[in-house]
Amino acid sequence: MSCGRRPSGIRRAALVAASAACIVAMLAPAAAAGQTLTVVARVTPESGRIVDAAMISDTHIALLYPDAGQIADYTLDGKLYQHILREGGRELTFRPTACCAREREGLLVFDEAAHKLFTIAADGNFERGIDLAYPQEAGEPLALAAVGDIALGPGGVIDAMLPDRGVLASFNGDGKLTSRLDLLSALPYPQAVYTRAQPLADGSLFVLDYNQGAVIYRRGAAGQFRRLALEHPAGIDAAPLLQDFAVDEGGNVLLATADPAAPLVLLRPGEKGYTSHRVKIDLPRTPQRFGVRYSRGRFILWLRETPSVIVLELR
């Protein structure tokens, strides 16, 4: 995949200088610096559409099933511990679509049915619900009805990706908007579809442009935006090649691809950019769609067609 030509009349946001240099990641056969991704758990969950996942604690994993209206809580030895439902003396409609780990045990979960972000304790109890109040062009702010994903930043800041607007919005603990980054204006990519964002504590930011199958990133709050993309393998006509991604605290990026020969690729940061390495773990040979997240020091991988969840650590 090449950078391609930039369109004329590129819009630029004043707060971001986005030269968006392109890095095409070539595959290497083994992990770098003596570290490899190691499987620490395999879970065979109940069937159904999983849309997000996070570690509730060091030993429990949450899987979001919006169609079933529940969160499945599994232990890392593969046992179903409980189903988390929204109740208030009676069972309430619940559609969990995005989640992340809290600073302590428990979860933050966005519920599209109630249009609220809920704080859920490790035991599955709902502690608090807030509206993510997003300003309108005219009138009072309205509670967001949907988000692409959520992440918890330093100081309790809640970052929400809004794919329909191409905006990364940040809220305080009471749901008040504190800042927003208009990615469609800040970055020079036409027809971009920004579906997920992963901010890091040092101000680094990684976002997935699903349309071109690339991760756009900056290192540090004042860093220059660049692009991470994989070469399209011969004979593979999947568009986009990149399905999902996750980033750890050190900026290591795990990519889930549509290439059966290299379904998982680990990108390692270095002085001259990123190097790319195949991840060798036992996966079904048939083509699969993957989801991947990073939570509490671990990468969580789930297969969308086959009920299978794999938890990995970089060691």
C-alpha cells in the first residue's frame, strides 16, 4: 500500500499539523528485542455477536453481547462467571456496545439503549450512569446516542470516538465535553472513516481509518501525524486489509488483518519508525474476522465467526 497523492484543498485544523507521512510496514519473521506475544488464556464463549471486550480485573474478562442485551463475565480459565444485566427491580433494556477497564477493578460501558455511560463494579453491579453531553449547533447539548469506542485517560478523562462525525471527544467524569479533535479536518484523507481511537498517557494518539485500512498515529501530544499501513499481499483482494488494532502503553501496535498468511501482526516502535513481525499462534486456517483490544496489560483477541477468545501478553 502506498501513500498515494494528496487531494488539493486539504483542510487543516489549527491545533494539529498533520503532514501524515506514510510508513509501509514490511513483515519480518520473528518478534524483536527478545519479546514475543504469549498466549495466557483461551476462552470458548457462548455463541453470539461480540462487539467489545475488556479485562474486568486481572482474572476476569468482559465480553459485550448487544444483541443478547448482556455482558458475559468469564474467568481466564474459561469458566462463565456471570451474565451482567441492567436491572432496577426489573430487567431493563440493555444494549452494551463499547467498554473499557476502570482504573480500579470494574468497567465503563456505553449502553445504546439508555444513551448512557455506566460505571460497573467488578461484581457486576451498576454504580452510576452519566450522559455524554455533546454540544449541538443550536440549543442545549444532547446525550450521545452511539459511540465507536471509549477509553479512559489520565485524570479520569473519558475519550469517545464518534465515527459519524469523525471526531474524538473528551468528557470529564460528569459527562461534560472538555475537548474535541475533528479528525476529518485535521488529517488529509478523503472519504476517511475513523472508527476507533487509542490515546496513550503521554499524549500519543492512534486512530483507525477503516476506509483505507491504516492506523494514523502521532507519538506525544505535539507529534506529527503519520500513517501505518501493510503491503497488500499478492492474491489478496480484501479491502480493507486491516480489520482492527490495539496499542499498549509502550506504543506496540497489534494489527488484525484479512491476510490468512499473517492474520496478526505486531508493530514495534524504534528510533526510525515501526518494524513489523508476524505473530505465530494457533488460529483456524479458514479466513476469519477478528476484533482486538488492549486492557490491563493484555491484548484480547476474539474471532467473530467462531466462538473463541484469546488473551495474550507481550513478554
